[in-house]
Amino acid sequence: MNNARQMTITPDREGFALVTTLLVVLVLSVLAVGAAWLASSERKTSFAEGTHVRAVLSADAGGEAAINFIRLSDNPPPPTDWFTKQVSDQATTALQGSQTYGYSCFQDRVAYRAGWDPEVYRDYYYNIQAQGAASAQANSEVVVNASKLFKAGYN
């Protein structure tokens, strides 16, 4: 009899734990990078949305300023440009930070209002184009139609 040991071949599993650990670390790293990217893109999106809202509100402020111009006029404002019938133009006005607005007000038409004496009262219609900005990238425009009944010859 031969006392030689019989060699059995068993699979080598000494590196299995290392490879498994490396794969788990890789998966967790990919998840962490994805979560950081998602948080960064959400931050950029919310900033852009906030800037856009500020631009729309700035344009709305320009529209309100033009309406207030018409509201406070005792007489119909005469056109400053007879070709376009522009009655008022306010250049850029600063609000807060980088927010600005401006507006142009145009006389659209003159009509008679039912129930009012057409020799004494006339309804003036205006088209207002207001622009607002909150930064170099966020611009907005609001178009408003307004009317006011003026007494003819009222001083």
C-alpha cells in the first residue's frame, strides 16, 4: 500500500469575499453619484423656476404701472408717436436685485359706451406691453388690454 496522500482539488474561494466587497462598494458608489447628480439637477431646476417666476412678476409690475398711468390720467393721454399711437413708454425700472420692468402703452381705439352720452363720454382702449427681467437669462412679457371712460373736454 502506498501511503501517499491523495490530493483532492477543491475550488479556491479565498478571493471571493474581496470581489464581492468590491462589487458592493461599486454599486453603492454608483448610487451615491446618482443621488448627488439628482440633488444638483433639482437645485438648478428650482433656481431656474424661481428666476422665471420673478421675471413674470416683474412684467406684471410693469403692467400694473401702465394701468396706474392710465387710471391717474384726467384726460386721455395724447399719443407721443402718431404712427404707432404710443401714449407712454417707460424704460427699464429697477425693482429689487436684478429684477427690472418696463412698459409701452398704445392707444388701441376710441369707442362709445352704451348708455353714456356719446357727445360727452368716450371709451378709450389701450394695449399695454410690459417686459420684466430677473437676470440676464430670465425675461418675460405680459400683454394687457385696458380701457377707461373719459369725459370729453374735461379739464
